[in-house]
Amino acid sequence: QLRTDPSAELRDLPREVFAVDPTNTCQTPNTEVLYRCRKCRRALFRSSSILSHTEGSGPTAFAHKRITDSAQLWGDGQEKCTSYFTEPVQWMEPALLGVMEGQLLCPKCTSKLGSFSWRGEQCSCGRWVTPAFQIHKSRVDEVRTLPAGNFQAAKT
């Protein structure tokens, strides 16, 4: 039997595919960083959900699409990767089912966080990441949890 619709197998994804939604667990381990929506502060994912990728060749990877001299595109010390690529998280499921690509919106305030593509997307560093669940760093805040017992009153 020949399948003509590649998204057919995306209509029912196994539960193990998804990382646990950080709002479903009571405590984030102290070693982990929590990432929240910059607009409404809803917890979105943990540092353990971020997938690392080796840095690509940067602007030269896009050189065939650009008129600008690629050497001018990056300043020294500027971070090349402007997005986090994560494993899929439970709150993303409604957006992912049955479609190959689309936007990732905050489940609470629906502000645009990034995009996803089962075929993959190119990071700003030039590396191709497949599948891609891409969250723009500018749309989230890092929240580092303090170890319990470190809450000392500020001396004034």
C-alpha cells in the first residue's frame, strides 16, 4: 500500500515522544534551568529538553541566498545560535498532530515562540536540525532555581 500523505503517521504520536510539560511537575531539579514565556511567564521547557547541535559554518551556509558580503554578517563575540532546538514538549502536541510544519505558540497567551518542522530547519549558525522544534531565545526567559535553604533575607 502506497501512502501519499506523509502527515498521516503524525496524527497519533506515541506519548513517549513528548517531554513532560514543566507545569505538570511540582519541582524543577536545582541543576536545571527553566525556560518561561517572556510575555506571560508560563513554564515551557527545561534545559534538559534542549538538543545540542554542532555549530554550522554560520553566514557562509546562507551565502548563496545573500547579496551581502557574508564576512559582515557576524560581529565578534555575537552568539550565532539565536534559537533553542528542543525535543517536543507535551503542550506542543495539538500543534504537531497531522501537520508537517507550523508555528509554536505559547499555550497560555498564544504569543509566537518559534516554529517546528518534521523535515527540519536551519539554525542561524547554519546547521540543519531534523526534526526541528525551534524556540527563539528572544521569546523566552531563563529561570535558574536556587537550591532550597539559600533564601536568606537581604540585609539592608
